[in-house]
Amino acid sequence: MTPLVLLRPHTHAGKAHCPGDRLTVSPATADWLIAQGIAQRDAAAPRSPLEKDYEEVRADAVAAPTKTPHRIKEPKA
């Protein structure tokens, strides 16, 4: 679980939260909230092993170049 601090008003799990409120959400939800500019990581909170693993996998996926599939040409008759 990832601790966050809200930057804007947000409704989470049916409950309204104000800027400055702290939430703990899954790493994927945290990424979405950060990408939308709704929250930022809580710098005061320690990172869990699960969160560290998730960040490593995500960093590897971003750093890995994407390859287009190789197409095999059919032999000419």
C-alpha cells in the first residue's frame, strides 16, 4: 500500500477528502492519482517492500525498449 497526501479535493471509497488529507491506496491507484495531479507521495511515510518491488518492475518496463513484432515473409513461388 502506498501512502499519499492529497493536493486537491477527492472522493475515495465514497468519502470526501480535502487537500492535505492522507490516504493509503494500492500502488496502481497511487500512480493514477499522482498522474491526475490529485495527490503526491507522502515523503514522511516509509516505503513498504511491496511498493519498492512495484516501482522496480514499473521502472524496468519503462526503460525496456519496445520492439515491433518480427514478421516472417512467405517464400515466393
